[in-house]
Amino acid sequence: MQKNGFTLIELLVVIVIIGLLAGIGIASFTGSIERSQYTTARSHMSEFIDLIKAARLVTNKTFGEISGSYCSECICRNKGPVMDIAQTDTCWTQYKQTLDRLNTATEGFITIDFPLTDPWGNPFLFNENEGEIGCHTDNLLSVGPDGTHFTPDDIIVNIPVFKCSPSLGGHHINQNWE
């Protein structure tokens, strides 16, 4: 007797193997997407740091003096996920105003079109610390995929100080004296 086709067991084995390969591929793809989102966020943050550095050099002012605030991001705290905050809320308007002041301060040398958001739709948040009591770094942060402050997925970058020096007193633990 001649055998034509495959047995049910053979078909099931092939289907299981295809399913396993697909599962591995999807998991790998999902991890790649997440890594690329974090890389994109860090890249945008580098653009902001360049803008802030240029604005400070052109104006000879600290970031807080340029923005008119020493904690632009503070008004975004305790409002839930930032991505869910209406763009008419003071959290977003403060962000846009700070970005506009930075763009103006560089006199066109460097500009960033706004609103530039992180890959998860959140505004980047600024904490302008230099010039406060002691000598602290300014911070730029993304609240990450969950949109919530102070969670493990946040990306926080300390911006090198501009006018402070170690002789001015205490400083942030992550201070970078350059």
C-alpha cells in the first residue's frame, strides 16, 4: 500500500514547531520595539541638552533664569499618567512655553519644533535646579511608557552645570563637575 499525504501526528508536530518559532519571533520583535523607543527618547533628550547648553551660552543665564521656573515639571506631578493630561493643561503649556523660551534664547542657532514628545506621547519634563540652594544639576526626564513620575521606567538625565562650582556648597549626588 502506498502512503499519500501526512498523518495527523505529523501535521500537529509541524503546527507546534511553527507556533513556537512564531512565539519566539514575536517576543524578540516586541523587545526590539521597546529598545528602539528608549533609544529614540534618549536621542531626543540629547537634542534638548544641546538646545539648553546653547541657550545658556548665548544668554549667559542658567536654565532656570531662561525658563522663568526652577521646576517646570512640578506642575505635572500627581496628575496621573502624563500622556492622559489634556494638552490645554498647565503641564503642557508650561512645557511649550519653556521650549519656546529656549528656542528664542538661542537666537536661531539651534531650535526644536514643538511639541516634541517622547515615543509614548508624553512631553519631556524639565527640573531647573541650578541656582537653587546649593549647587544642583538641572534634570531632563521622560516618564517612560507608563507615563507616571518616579517609576522604574523613567529616563532621567542630569544636564551639566553651567555657573555652579564645587566651591558654592553642597551638590546633588549625581553632580557632574566639568
